[in-house]
Amino acid sequence: MTLHGLFGPDQRLVVPVFQRPYVWTEDRNWRPLWEDVTALVRRRLAGEEVHPHFLGAVVLDQMPTPTGSMPARQVIDGQQRLTTLQVLLAAVRDVARELDVQDRYVRALAKLTANDDDMTDDPHAVYKVWPTNIDRVPFRAVVDGGPRRSVDVAAPAAPGASAIVQAYRFFRDRTIEWARELMYESTVDEGFDALVRVLRDKFELVVIDLKPEDNAQVIFEALNDRGTPLQASDLVKNLVFQKAEEQGLPVEELYRDVWAQLETPDWRKEIRQGRLKRPRLDVFLTQYLTCELAEEVLAPELFLTFRRYLADSEIALVDVMRRMVDRAGAYRRLTAEEQPATPEGRFLHTVGVLDANTVLPVLLWLVTRFDEDDRAGAMLALDSYLMRRTVCRLTTKNYNRLFLELLKELKAKDDPAVVTDFLLRQDADSGFWPRDHDIRYVFRSHPLYKHLTRTRLRLLLAELEATLYSGKTERIVHDGELTIEHLLPQAWEEHWPLPESAGRGSVEAHQRRQILVHTLGNLTLLTRKLNPAVSNGPWERKRSDILLHSALSLNRSLPAQWDEEAILARADHLAEAFCRRWQRPEGGAPALSVADLPAPGLGAQKTTPAGRPATVKVPQARRDVARHIREAFAGLPVGSVLTVAQIVAARTSQYEAGEISAGAVAARLRADNVPGIRAVPDSSPLSARKIT
């Protein structure tokens, strides 16, 4: 049944009081559901076919009701799912109402969240789903909307807040963010038309409606406690061999000689995909279908997509099976933890460290279509593109769409040279390929120690170490784990006073040093034992110990004096090594610059012309903070709530995104002197609400 079929008619779905309360969470449940919703909406807005999206099963049992009263069912299984869907529908309904979109969208959603029977005497009959006792007050507050709310569900979540209220706030915030992005691409009404139609008609549940003689408890136990649920790959296997039997193929022989290679325990092992874990075979099938179809394949739609792929395939079933097994072997080589010490192997190791799974369908096509020499240039281009954007801390949000477009062009032209040309053509900040002067700028001014995970930073430094080798240098193989060390320590005040020439009491000099401490020019690799031994001591002793014990090229040329200028000089030296390791061809789209984008946590940065070294800039003088806060709320309806972090991230006429400090925003909100905006009392994190 679609949500329209399940929630459309007037009926009550009552959760027994003995069932557990609502326990679903953001990472495991709400966010994946919202991502599925928006993915289907994007398809509809793009004019693509939108297939039904399966949400699982619910079990309902008939409840005796007086003649003429509203039908009711007891929810035996699926109350978490049903409750979440009602909360989602209510959140979208409320945002639609606040944004003043066409009233028919609000009415359509209202019909899915409230029964309409004027003849009933039950005050709770208005609710489509009626949860357990502990959840009823927050559920009513969420579903009621408007003045009937008994708690402020639009306020930021307080510690210990009901999970239902937290779910509502999550879906409401995501809907507002989605609507704000929509304003740049299409009309809000057009977007809500797609959103409402997707929610009503494209999300489906299997509804098991028990007969009076059925034993509800036995069925509940069978569904929840007995057996292991089928994975998408199990359904794919069943379909393949069902088709094989229909075609009169030797099923046992095909299983033994072909499919059995996909039945090893290693393929059943669960691996992490973002926030969730999935069987490796399911993950591979997703990548395989993406590679074959050059389209986004959502995890819940894996089996449906495979069934369509099989029905549309122009090659024989046996050849499809053999192709899958062949691609599976290539996938395992691409994702192996241990990679050979070749340029391609080093790139694949980088892909694993960066968790760049969206590029895997492109790699799968390259490695199964071209030999290693022919694809070498494409692999090096992808390696450089991913690593340069990672170091420059550029968004990965567009990668899904970008690599699908690349895959389509690659398959159409059947030429690996397409990869470099395609990447060079990207001209938006969400996709451009940073140039050498961008790397130099970032190495000199961005606190990469704070911006990159330790694993990624170690990879960067280890690759720079390998790049600094020359023909005269012995290559060192280190079987222990090296750790990251600040040459100028984070706690520098005791042994590293500011020079007299810089003005020891100068705020600007202090800020400049604080920024440089975490830049790449001040970082190196040391053994675990050497690191604490040299940590915060004076430079003469620290340098002496490093040169005595460390043979790394990163450390052999450390100068006798270590100050701001030495850090910047070393940053330039490492930037040159980086650009040799991850080369970018000349040319491409009109030049964008990382210096034109806000540097997170560093304040505004001015553009640095190509070829000139960037210098560290301290944050500019404070401008009109109150105006920045008001402009952050511009376009949002009265009652909207933003956290301090969201206000900081807004781009206004006063500050670039991320330029203003969170402390400045928080101080102004606590002072309560921003017209039309009020701090939300006792909110954590601190938030503000638009009141006029």
C-alpha cells in the first residue's frame, strides 16, 4: 500500500500499551529516510521515472469497534515505522503552511495526518496513529500543529527531549533547508508538488492485516525473533536462478561454476557505508548497477533496479552472471585494504582513506574496460582531483551527480582521456579542480591539522615524504605507525616567546602564530616514542633530537631557527612536493580560486593572484553582527529557528559564510538586542527564533 492508501481513509492504527516507546534515531533511521525522500524528489523534478520505494512491512490486527464508529487496527509490528512517517508528514505539512505554498499541498498532507469524522465522540479519533502512553503527549503536539500544540516542537531539542519531538525537529529543519536550496533551482510550489506526490504515491509498505482467528503474538515472534531477514542480494540470487530455470539452463552447474564465487563468507561480511553497515555483496551490486546503468541506485531500491536491469538486458542470462562475477573480482581488487606500491595502488589506497565510494563505479568501468597502461592517465587525474579537493576542504556534496555524468561521458566515448578533459571543464566551486597556487595558498593559511582527520593527514604527510625522495636518497621502510607532531608546539608560550620585532603583546602577532601552528608547514611525522620526548621543549634541543633519530626527508632539512617565516617557507616546499605528487594539467575552465572562498575558522581571505605566495591573514574587524543575524533569517517564516552554527554559516552583506565567530553571534543573542530575533531560552546548542 502507498501512504495515500494506508493513511488516506479514516481509520485508527493503535499501538498497544505494552509495546516499547518510540526509539528510532537520526543516524540510523531519520536521515536515511530523508535522503531517500529527497533522492526521489530530485528524480521527479528532473523528469526521470520514479519507481516505488519500499519501506518495509507492518502487521495490523482487527480491533472490535461499535457499529458506525471509525475502523481501528492494533499495530502488532511496525509502530516505529508508522510513527516516523506520521511525524515526517506533519513536519512537511507545517513547513508548507509556513512558506505559504499552494493550500492544496497542505490539505493533501493534512488528510494523511488527521482523520475527519464529525460524528465520533472519541477525542483521540483524529489521530491516524495512536502511540503508547509515554509517547502520546509529544505525538499529539507534533501532529496537531498550530495553536493546539501543548509543547514548543519548533524549538531546538533540549537534553532528554522526546524522541518524537526530536524527529519532528529533524524533519522540519531538513525540509526548511531543502526549500531554501530549492529557491535557487525551481519554484517552491513546483518542489512541494513533487515532494507531496512522492510521499503520497511512491513510498509503499507491505501491510499484513490479520484475520480474527490469527494468533498475533505468534506472528509477531516469527517476524522479529526467528530467522534472518533476506538481503537484497538474496532476492537478486533468487531472481537470477528463477530465470535460469524458466530458460531451461543447467542451474546446479551455473551455481557451482559461476555464482558460488559470490557465496563466500567474505561477501556476506558487513562493511560500513556512511553511517550504516551493509553486506559487501549488496554494496558491490549497488556499484555494479551504477556502473552498468550510469544512474543513481538507492539501497532500498537495489532489487527493483536489478530486476529492471535484467529485464532490459540485451545479453544472455549466463553472460550477465559471468559479467557480474568478473566485475566482483575487479571490485574486490579496487577495495582491498592492501594495495601494491604502484601509482594505481597508491591511488586506490587514497580512495579508501578518503572514503570516496562515489568514484567506484567509474573505477569499475576503467579497470574492466582498459588495461593498466591505457587507464593510467585517467587514474592519475582522479587521484589528483580527489586529493586536491580534500586538502582544500571543498565540498563532496556534488560527487554523486558529478561522477555519474563522468561515467555517462566515459561510456559514450569509450576513451579514458575523457576523465581528464571532463574534470578540467568543471567550473563551479562544487566541482572545480584546484590549481597549484590554490595548494600553496591552503598550505600557508589553512589549519589542516584541524580540517583533516588524522588518518587523512598521515596519508598526506606519508605521500609527501615519499615524493621528497631523490635518486640519491635511501628509501626507508617503516613498519611502525608514525604520529603527527607540531614542530612549533600547540602550547608554545613557555619556550617560544614572540620576537621583539613582532611586538610580544601584539594581538595580531599572537593570532598569526596561532593560525600557523596548525598549518602543514608546521607538521611532521615522528615515531611514537620520539614524539612525546621532543614535544614542547625549546627548538635547539627538539631539532637536535629529531635529526639524531629521524631519517625522514620531511625532517632532514629543518633549519636552525624555527619561526613564522620558516613555517611559511616549509609550507611552500611541501606545496611543491604535493604538486609533483598530485599533478594537475594546465588549462581547463575559467579559473576559480580557493582564496575566493571562505576559509573555515580563519576569517575572510583575500584573493591571491596566481603565481604569488599567499600570506596568512588575521580576521578582519568586526562589522554589524546584528545585521548579519537578521539577514541570516531573511526569507524564513516567523517562528523559524537557527542555531548559532547555522547563523555563522550564513553568507550575508556583512560576513562571508564561516567568517564571523560563534562567540560574537552568541554574545549578541544573549544581550537580546537584535530586532525581531530572540534567543531560545535554555537551548543547547544556543539557538535563535525569528519573532517578527
